[in-house]
Amino acid sequence: MRKYSWLTPVAVLIFVLVTLVFLSPLVIPKGVSWPIKQKLNLGLDLKGGTQIVLAVQTDKLPMANRADAVKNNIEIIRNRIDQFGIAEPTIQKIGESDILVQLPGVKDPAAAENLVKQSAILEFKLVANPEESERFLAQLDQIIQANLSRFPTLAKMDAEMKSLDKEESSVEDSLKTSSGIFRSLIVTSERDYAVRNDDVEVFRALLQDTTFVNLKPKGYDLALESFDETKRRNEEPKIVYVLKSAVEVQGSDIDGASMEIGSTSSSNPQMAGKPYIALTFTRTGARKFANVTGDNIHERLAIVVDNAVYSAPVIQDRIPDGKATITGIFSNEEARSLAILLNNESLTAPIVLKNANQVSATLGTDSIKSGLIAGLVGLLAVMIFMVFFYNLSGLVTDFILIFNVGFILAAMTIFGGTLTMPGIAGIILSIGMSVDANVLIFERIREEMDAGKSPRSAADSGFKRASVTIWDSNITTVIAAFVLYQFGTGPVRGFALTLTIGIVGSIFCALVFLRYLMDKLLLSGNRQTLSI
Amino acid sequence: MRILQNVNFPFVQSRRITYVIAALALIASVVGIFVCGLNWSTDFTGGVSAVINMKPKDPGVKPLNIDQLRDVIREGGFKESEIQFIGNPADATFQIKVEGSDAEQIKEKILELVRDNLDDYVKGRNLQSDVLREVNTVGAKAGAEMRTNVITAVLIALLLMIIYIWIRFEFTFGLMAIVALFFNVVLVVGVFAWTGKEITMQIIAALLTIVGYAINDTIVVFDRIREDLRLYRKDPIESIFNRAINSTLSRTVITGGSTLLTAFALYFFGGAVIHDFALAIILGIVIGTLSSIFIASNLVLDTIKSTRLEQKSLKHLSKK
């Protein structure tokens, strides 16, 4: 008896179970509750998806740079989508400066849109100390009060407030005279400034208002804390930071960003069990970061992405090792997309959404039907072929072949691959190619039997000798597939994934599954003949 | 059924003839690629996109079937058209992407096709302002950067393959396996150049598949050579190589046959969309099979002999 003889049946069982479980959603009718929700994505050509048209705002760029800006943005968007794991998108320039993006099987178009649109400008800025902040806010308030006519929303609020005040006591009125409408938007808590939840929209619009930006005293900026937009029921006031305008460290100083999950036992409540982003700086970035932390011990350093403050920890010590973290992130999805955004360069020119639409499949129903027919014909032809050449052994191969095809589809479901028409063609071909391993084994067994060996020992040495060849030839192909996946883009990656899955499946089927079934069915007992 | 049992074809002895034929085929392909050029599809060149609305004025006309529109556009001369519903299918708005660069001319042509063939849907409507919603040039789906990316990826992959084969066999084997791969790909591309067939993204995928298939084939033969070198140490190197090719011949033919069956199934039943893809695969399998029998190992043999590394590399190899 061979060692670990129990391992083979267990492996075969797992293989069959995984295949069946992940294919099950394809046959389970809608409405029936079933634990496995993942379903194989169908590509744009088979099922359609979501189409987003984005306009690149190139009007601020010099003429000569405009075409390049659009081109760069396309590449950046492509990288982001690739890393986000949506396979087989279509991204192309349309008209002069628009970008057309089609995404297959996107469940959440808003998330995809966000990923594509966000610019992810990362900045580290110092938080102004209380006296500076107070002075800045007072100055700003005065300026706005003096120019109130230029801020219609604020003027309206001011008028409402005054009419309310008149009905109230005059004591409070005297207090109010010292500060204007802008200052009244901001509430002061123990350590921070904040804006009431109801005023967030007004405040945010104000921060982007060009008149406001131009009038604002130089040297300082205002920024809101980042908060989960989807959960705005949260009534708590949102923190406002007064930041020094100087950017101490920026996105281009980042060498890499990766998403991590804090250990649940972490002493930092911002990190415990929550996603955060680990940053590594470039060499100059690390030097800058060490200097700014060294010079400003006990000050607060804000980490700002797209003008939202993620966190503003107090600097405890000089940080010389070129590493930092971004905490204060709400969900794993957010952390993941933020890491992707930080890893890639920022968009060269801002992008605005023009329209988003559902789109149908690019291929007609007849093309899809004929693809499936071709698949079935090919599969049947190979099955008959195998029985013709290898009799009962061929029949065993046929049985395994069905699982092999199932495994490819199941594994694509697990890895979130997208099935397209060329993908179907690829799978059909891999049917033809996956019998190769079987052919190698059977031919070898025949040779051994010709040399006078008994079926049992011929099978043993046949499998042993053929497996060297099978490993060598397939590892070579897997190396190629792996490189194509790592360095390729778009459809090439999808191809590489299908290829790798096909190879892994066929190696397992030939060396483990086939071996097992041959042992059990064709070589059991002391048979003197082998149908091969 | 058994085929090609105990055969002994003189593959190695007749290699001069094979080289001549291979060289001629190679020259023909290269000439084809340079003289005829390659017909890159809209995936690589871009085209024109038009959005049209086909909601009939008369509510009695039943909604336009998208496949009907596909046929009209395809038969109207845009072989590579790509047509999708955009937005709610009930609005009958279609996005049509076709090959070409002159947006104005293509727009007119599409409107003409629609007017002549699908009159029910545009009757009583202004073609230019109501039926036509948008017309734009579109860029390539695979831009220049993506192309460089793929080429870099392929080159790195080839390099690593050479290194792997070098480790498992010997440097000459790795190098010649890759030379044979280039040969396969150039020949298939050559056929596409001569026939003027389009190189689409699918064809690129087909070429990569061919590479995967051919390397498999070649390694199976190499593997047998490695094994036989140990078994028949006394034999002259030519006969070892020839025996290895012959004893793997039945496997080469059966595997090639089964893969060809599926490729032919795609070719005959797969419909127009994967017709050329299937053709590329069929060519690739045939050429790949032939080159693994006639070229790859023969090239190894000649290189080893001409560089006088014979003894050294064979000793090295038989130890593995």
C-alpha cells in the first residue's frame, strides 16, 4: 500500500464538492435561499453591463497637453479598474476629450463611478494651534460679514437668524454682534471645531465657492473630517479642521500603499479590528516626514485625502523610518479603493460624469447560441475520440473531463473572472488540450505493457514517467500565464487566469483523479487485462 | 485503437529538407507581413460611434429587434460593427460602433441604411435631428500603452520560459524552444497578412494560446530526449533524437487530433464571431505540431554539434 492512501480519495472528494458547490448557483432557481451567492460574471459581449461617459476637463490645460491628458487619464482609469478586480472592461476615448467606460456585471455602478472619478490627492498638513485657529476664524468671519451680499445662501441664513433674534431677548443679541453668520455655523467643542450635521452641505459648498477661496486669508485652510456618506443618519456634528496651507508631505512622496486590518487587540481604538492603510514613503518623502515630525512634536498632523481629513494625530516623536498609516476609514471597500487610488498616479485632469446607462450585450443571441453549440459538439467529439482510441480507459477520461470543464467554470466564479465569448472558445480548446495529459499517460502505459509488464505495474510506471513530462510542460505554460497576469492589462489578464485554471484543473484530473478511478475501476483485484 | 506504433521515420536524417521548407514558409510570411501589412481591427485603431433612436412614431409597429439592426448594419458593409441597447431597451436607443474614421460620411451611410431597410421605425421623423442622437469618433480599446504592456509581458514570459527549460534541460533546448515558438507565431500572422484578415483582440488571445500549446508539444519531445539519453548512452546522438521523436509521435498526433476536433467545432459551429479565432487556432495547432516534430529538436541537435558542446551538454543533461 502506498503511504497516505487516504489522501487521494479526500482530494478527489474536495475537488468534486468545490466544483459542484460553486456551480450550484447556476441551476438554483431565483428566490430559493442558498448559501453560495457568487455567480459567474458574464462579459460585455454576452450580457452587457454599465456604461459611464466621463468628460475630461482639459480647458485649464495648455492646448498642447490636452490630448495627452485624456490619454493618461484613460491609462490611470484602466489600472484602477484592473486592480479593483473588474475583469474585461472596455475603456476608450470618445469624441475629443470624453472617455467611455463599459463595465460588465457591475452590481454597484456608484462605487465603480467613484473609483473612476476620484482623484485621491493625498496631503499631510499641520493643524493650526488654538490661537492661530481662533484668529483665522475671526478674520474670516469679518471678511464674510463685510461681503455678505456675495454669499447668497449665507445672506439668507443671516436674515432668517436676525428675524428670529428680534423675537428673543436683547441680551443674546449683544452677544451675537461680536460674531457673524459664518462663525455661527461653527460650534466649538473641547478640542475641535465642528459643524452641525444639518449645516454640512452648506459648509461644504462654501469651501468650494471661488469667492470664498479668493477672500479667505492666506496661510490657512479649512477641511471637514471624512465621514461615511452612506450613513448620514448619524446626527453628530462633523469636525472642522483649521489647517496650515503648507503641504508638508504629498502623494508623490508615497512609494506604496496597502490595505491592512488592525489586530483586534490593538490599543489604538482607531485601528482595532478596523481597516487602515499602511504607507511607505520614497526616500525624499521619508526625509520630509522625519523633518516635519521632528520639528513639530506635540502639534497635530492631519492626513488629508481629497480635502477630507481622515485623522489628525498628535505627533509624539520624530518618525524616521518612512512609514505612516491612515486610520479613520469606515469599510474594507473604502480602504481597498483608497489603497488602489494612492498606489496609482492621480488623474492628470479632473473628470466629471456625463452620463451612466445600462447597456445590452454586444453579441446577438444567435452568436451566443452557436458558441454553446460549438462547445457541446467539441466536447462530444473529443469524448468519442477518446473512447475510440482508449476504450474503457477513454470512458473514464470522459467522465473526468466533464468535471474538468465544471472546475474551470467554478474556479472562475471563485476568482471573480468574467466569461466572454473568446473565454468560452478558450475553455472549449482547453477540453482538447486537457486530454493531452491523459494521452501522455495512456501512451506510456501502452509502451510499458508492450515491454511485457502486467497492467498494474505498467500503470504504476506509466503514471510515474508521464508525470515528469506533464509537470515540465505545464509548469512552463503556467510561468508564461503568471507573467501575463502580472504584467498584462485588460483582456490579457482574463486570458491568463483562464489558462492557469485550466492547467491546474487538468494536472489534478490526470495525476490524481484519473489515477484514483483507474485504480478503483480498471485495475482492482488482480486483473490481467487493461482496456486501454 | 493504436496508431503509429513502433515507427521509425527519418525525421532527423531528413532535416535539411525540413529546414528548407521551413525557411521558405518563414520568408513567405515575413514578406507577407511587410508587403501586405497587418489589418488591425478597431480594437487597435478606433472607429466611429453613433447613437440612434429607433422608437417608431406609429405605436402599431412592433419594437425593433436588435439582431435585425445588427444584420442591416453588418450587411451594409460594416463587418465589424458592435451594437448595444443603451439605457432602457423600451426607449429603443442603440449605440453603434463601426470601423472607419470619417464620422460625417459614416453617419450618412448608417442613416441611409436605416432609412432604406428599417423605414417603419423612422417614418415621419427627422433623420438628422431626431433619429440620430450623437456621432463621435472613438479611440482604440487597446491603446499604445496597453500594447507596449502586452509586448513587455510576452517578452518577460518568454525569457522566464527559457530560464525554466535551461534549469530543467539545457540552455540550447530553452533557446530553440523559443525560436520554434517565434516560427509558429510568425507563420500564423503571415497567413493573416496574406489573406488580409483582421487582427482583433481575440486573434491576439489565439496567438497566446498557440504559444502555450506549442511549448507543451515541444517539451514533451525534449523530455523524451532527456530520458533516452540516459537509457541509450552508447547510441549516436542522431539516433537518440530520432527515436525520441518517433516514440512520442502517437501522443503528438492524438493530442493534436483531439485539440483540432474542438477547433474545427468552433470553426464550423461557432458562428461568424469566432470564425477567425478558430482559424488561427487550427493553423497554430498544425504548425505547432509540425514544428515540434521537425524543427525544435533538430535545431537543438545542430546547435549542439556546431558549437562542439556535444559531449559537455549531453553529459550535463543525462545527469538530470
